[in-house]
Amino acid sequence: MEVGRSKRVPVWALLSLVTNALLIIAVAQLLGKGHSMTESSPASAALTAKGTEELIGSTATNSAKAVLDLPVAGPRHKWTYQQWVTQLSREAEAVAANRPPKLSVLAGDSLSMWFPTKMLPPDRIWLNQGISGETSVGLLKRLQLFDRTAPDTVFVMIGINDLLRGASDEGILDNQRQIIRDLRWAHPKAQVVVQSILPHSGEQATWENRDRLLAIPNSRIRSINRRLKEIASSENALYLDLQPLFADADGNLPIELSTDGLHLNDRGYLVWRSGLQMFAQMQLKN
């Protein structure tokens, strides 16, 4: 009788399991210590209201100064989408003109945009290219804004606003694939890290468009993330699975990590920072 061969677990699978376990332990320890941080402005610019008006200047038209009532994830802003694109372009050009060492880019929507500057991992320089309400289509169109920055690493998180706007899973994943390909082409020496889409808080959510949020089951987000991981692997990109850090036993975002069931509070960003730090230590080259 032939004895069956034992199946070998792939190295990448073991590494992923170990990484997730260490992340969960580290985050649990941090949260248990009751760390708290005060809110701050977006990491990309740390702009004040006065500063934004000065940057808009006399060249702005009346329509450009109109309040933008974003229908998707993110608070209301006095800047239009195009004004944010212009500002991020300026910041990217400034970085390209005097490139710092160990440059990392955060590309995404309001979740990335409002990452408090002082809570980002301090072992690298960060260029925040997040815009509130951004979709995968919008991000794909503006990737060239930081083409000249030559980053060491690009972290991407995008997709929740696509879901809120009724986009299909296939459409989101196709755009994600193209985002990876564009980044790999524009930054051949950079490490591209695709981050999983975060869950929401379900029935505990208080976000103003709660009904639209509840129409998106977290099981669907998990399904998209599983396929996103496969795409990242096939496109020679890295994948940071934040699901174990941001999901409770029911698969929902713990309300204590969120301001409204969708956006993160300081504790949520502390968890994200811990995930970035552990991932960098175990997976990134530098």
C-alpha cells in the first residue's frame, strides 16, 4: 500500500500567516495600553484653513471656491476635486525636485488622505496622495502626478467609494490591476504594495449615507480582497492584508476604531500604522 505524500505548505503562505499573527499580537498590545493621539490634518500637506485659502490665491475662480458636497466617503471640503489634484501635483513636484531618502507614497481616498502626519511610521518620508471621495477610476487617471518622484514604495488603498457608487466587482478589480501595472511601469525600482479594502461597521455605523453603506455586505468586500490578493501576486506586487486587524468576529470594523463606521479615528490609524510597520520589517527591502 502506497503511503501518500505529505503536502508542503508554500513559503509565502507560511510567511503570510506569521505576519498576520504578529500583527494581531502587536496591535492588541498597543490598544491594550490605551494609546491616544489628537487629530491632525492630512499627512500630505498639513494644511490649515488659512493655508488653503492662500494656496488657492487670486487665480481661483468663484466656482472653484464653491463648497464640494461629496456624496461618498469623506467629509465636506471647501476645495473642489480639481483643486486637490492641483495641490497634490505641486507637492509631488516639490518632492521630485529635492527627493528625500526612503520615500513612500500613500495613494488612495479619504482614509489615506486623513492619515495623521505624526502617526505615520517615522522610518521613512511620506508623500500623501489621497483625495476624499476618490475612486479607482479617478486614482488611475492621476497616477502620473507623482511619476517624477521616484519613490521606494507606493502603498495603494482604493475601492470603497467605487462600491458606494455602485461599481461592479469586476470593474473595481480591473482598475486595480491597471493601477498596479501603471505603477510598475512608471516606477520599475519601487515596491508596489496593494492594501486590502477595509470593512465597515455594519449596523453600528452612523455615517450620513448609512443605508448605502449597509447595502454593501462585508462578505462582498472580503471576496474582492481575496481576488485582489491574487491580482497583486500575478502582477508582481505585494499585498498587505489589513482584514485581520480591522475586523471583529462578525467581520465588521470595530466601532471603537472608527468615527462613523466608515472612517478611522486615532485608534484606527494606530492599528494601520502598526500594520505598516510590521509589514515593512518583514516584507519590504528597505
